[in-house]
Amino acid sequence: MKAPGRIFFLLGDQLDREGAWRGAIDPGEDLVLFAEVREESVKVPSHKVRTALFLSGMRHFARELEDDGCRVRYVALDDPENTHSLHGELARCIGEHNPREVHLVFPGEHAIREKLHDVVNGSGAGLHEHEDRHFFSTPDEFARWAEGRKQLRMEYFYRERRKATGYLMEGTEPAGGKWNYDKENRKSFPKSGPGDLSAPRAFPPDVITMEVLALVEEAFPGHPGDLATFDWPVTPDDARAALDDFIQHRLGAFGDYQDAMWTGEPWLCHSRLSAALNLKLLDPREACEAAIGAHRSGGAPLAAVEGFVRQILGWREYVRGLYWMHMPDYLDLNALGAGNKLPGIYWTGDTEFTCLRESLGQTLRFGYAHHIQRLMVTGLFAMLYGVRPKEIHEWYLAVYVDAVEWVELPNVAGMSQWADGGIMASKPYAATGKYIQRMSNYCRQCPRDPKVRTGDRACPFTTLYWDFLLQHQGTLSRNQRMSLQVRNLQRLSDGEKDEIRSAASALRCSLART
Ligand code: FAD
Ligand code: SF4
């Protein structure tokens, strides 16, 4: 067979069937390269379900391309020649074929992009990088929006995106008269619980996925995750069916209960679409437009649809812009000087604290927790405990099926840990256990009491919250939005402050042993 003049290297989160590269490829001449490499699953110990999802998605796409007449070089995880790094596989392929050009799609991780560029530039082949057209905006557009602004608040970026797309707009005004229905998106369930929620549509493994599950189990036996639970969309058709299922059965309640949590209910009213979006199996336009269509036809209230569109058109695009604007420095930020090791319970879920046991348990089993569990349970606890931001970032990158660095890192280091000192969030999301009590039934089943800060019944969040204010009062008092919280410290006597410090220290010691 004739040597290919061009290699198109597609990564596991670049499974967009309509990507910009598609128009550039000559299927009979060019070579599409896919590589399953160990490095991507071991640089952090990737959840088995996450690894399986990426590999299965790649195998399905490669099969489709071959059926369409494309020349595909597919390097499997158990290929004896595999160098087990993305840059290694690209270098090997270039070495064997000596192409005149290598085509990449803009990668989702800064370090990978650098390494791939180095390989191509060092090979003498021309480098062509396609914009990732999956997104509504490019990193350059974000940088232009950010230029000259003192603060980069998501809300203003989101409004620009609403105007640009015309989503939920009536002329130049937002539909319903308000840009944001966030305040209406914060209900908790009644005492009786969420009631009969329709379970999200499951996608049982087909033959390709079954092969991948066996391979992953064999290759990564010690990694977190229960592969028996695998039911994620792995093709665009599956992803579309998952979207339809969400729009029909859960979008209506998504708005009200976006922030609510309940024992034994990992999915609640959430869409479970993040992994399909991040692997580019689902176009975010299709997701937003389906939700807007449901509102137009009377199938979902405006507050729910605006909430869903805000997450995808607003938050998702905004975090990507921030990531590319601040990398690689963002990885090393540590505004609060946090230096503790991540407690072992994050890898076992074995704890008496119900909120952590539930959130960690479902994460380690399914690779999923919803936003508030990530932000206000596991994230909040890590920040109050003082975990090194890089270590908690690595945990999040490892354990969620939807984890890709461009979206994970700003959410973790910026939103949940305030390691960026306010680039993303105007103040740290610091709270006592009372927030969790308000938004869930967790505290009802916990031996601790969210109102108590020291002693046998003390809630660890409440103890650590007060200790956090004491530790960081210098920094926090300079932040106007924290002033009320910091002022509350003045109501504590010196004796009470000492008690809090020693309770927090005892808690840290006991968790450090887990
Ligand atoms: P839904 O609640 O149904 O929301 C709909 C969609 O909106 C999601 O599918 C997602 O694509 C988007 N979205 C919602 N919130 C955000 C956000 N803050 N940033 C970006 N997109 C958002 N999301 C990831 O995709 N990958 C990650 O690795 C990731 N890590 C996170 C870490 C922390 C500490 C926090 C606080 C959030 C993180 N998020 C991440 C964002 C969010 O928690 C997940 O996108 C969401 O929980 C996925 O579940 P879902 O699809 O059911 O979302
Ligand atoms: Fe979590 Fe504290 Fe509530 Fe227990 S009491 S579930 S530790 S918030």
C-alpha cells in the first residue's frame, strides 16, 4: 500500500464525527491514527470505567471510519509494539511512514499538546492543528473577551454567548426578562425524598465494549471503579438517545433540584451527558437546542432550561477559556498555601460521615457524582482540610468518567479549592455542614451534627470551617465578600478558638491515618 502523505492523529476525547479535520482528509490516501496508551490511564490512576469509556468510544469510531473507507492505524492497549504514550505512538507512526504533514485537533490538555507539537516539529513534517469546532467559542475569543477586564466572571461571558447564539433571547433581551434563574435552581427535596424519578437510560455493553471491559480489568486491576456498572453512551446515536431521555424525563425537574442530594440516588435529575459531551459524541448545540425546543413546546419550565443552557453554554465554555488562558501556571497555583496529603478515605469511601461516604462511594463505583457533591462535599472538605491543590486535582482527574484536564482543573483548583486566589470564583466556597444539611438528607443518617463544631458529635465540616476562617482570616478579611464570615470569628472567645484548633488538628491526625 502507498505510504500516506498525511497522518491525522485523533485522541480519545476527539470523537466528533463532523470535526474540521473531516473536510480535510482524503480517505483513500491519508492515515487516521488512534492509540490506546497506558500512560493516559496511569499518570493518575484512572477509574476503570473512565478508561473503558474512552477506549470503547475510540474503537467504535475507528470501526465506523474503516467502514467508510478510511485508512486507520489502530494501536490497541495490548499491542506488543505499543510505546504506551501518545507522543511515542505519534513518533513511531511518523518514523514508519515519513508523512509530509501531521494533522491534529486542538487537544484538551496543555502538556499533551506541547508534547505532540514537539514530536511533529522535530520530525520535519508540517504541523496542521484544526480548531476543535465542538465548542461554541475558541480560546482566542475568550482571551479577547477577557482583555482589559479586572474580573472574569462567568455571568458576563455567558450573556455574551447568549447574544451570539440567540439562545433564550427575545430580540436583544433575555427570554422571560432575566439572564439567570439560579436562585430558582436551589431547592432541596421534601422530607419524603425525590419520589419516583425515572432512572436514566442505560446503555449495556455491546461486543466491542465487552472486549474493552475485559482488557481494562486485566490491565488496571488495582484502579478504582466497578466495570460491572458500565452503561455509558459510546456512540453518537447512544449519546443522542441519552439526551432525548433526559429531555423527556428529567429536564423539567432539573432546574429546581440541580443542587439537591439524596442517599442512594446518584443521578437524581441530572443529565449524565458530560462524558458524551467531553468525548465529543454529543454536540453541545444539539443539547442546548433540544432543551430550548422542550421549553418552546411547553415540555419544560424556563428556569430549568436556562439552568441547563447556562451549564453548557456558560460554565463549560468559560472554564475552557480560563484553562487555556492560564496554563501551564494554573496547575501550580496554591493561593491558600494548602499542604496536606489527601486523606485515604478519598480512595476507599470508608468513613462514618454520611455525606462523604455517599459522594465518595458513588464516585469510586460509577465514576460519577453531580456538581454539588463535587463542589460542596468532596471539594469543600478537601479545601477546609487543606489538601495540596495538585493532589486533589489529580484525584478528580482520576475518578470521574468525564474528567479531561481543560474542564476538570479550573473546576477543582479554581472553583472548589480557591487555589487561584479568585481568578474564577470571587470568594472561596466555604461553608459548615449546615449547607449539606439544607440540601440533602445526609445529616439525618449521620452520627454527627452539622450544628456542632467540637466534641464527639462535631461535624467535620463545621469544625474545619471555623478552623479555616481562623487559619486564613488575614487573607479572607481582604475579600469583601468574606467579611461577614470573618467577622463572625469575633464572637468566639479565645478558649473557643483553642478548642476549634485542637478539634481540627485531632480530626486531621485521625484522617491522615486513613
Ligand atoms: P448536569 O448537572 O446534567 O449538567 C449539564 C451539563 O453542563 C454537564 O453535562 C456539563 O457538560 C455541563 N456543566 C455543568 N457544570 C459545569 C461546570 N462547572 N463546568 C463545566 N461544565 C459544566 N465536569 C466535567 O465535564 N469534567 C470534569 O472533570 C469535572 N470536574 C469537576 C470538578 C469539580 C470540583 C466540580 C465542582 C465540577 C466539575 N465538573 C466537571 C462540572 C460538573 O460537576 C459536571 O460537568 C457534572 O456534574 C456532570 O454531570 P451531568 O452530565 O449529569 O451534569
Ligand atoms: Fe456530612 Fe456533617 Fe452532615 Fe455528617 S453531619 S452528613 S459529616 S455534613
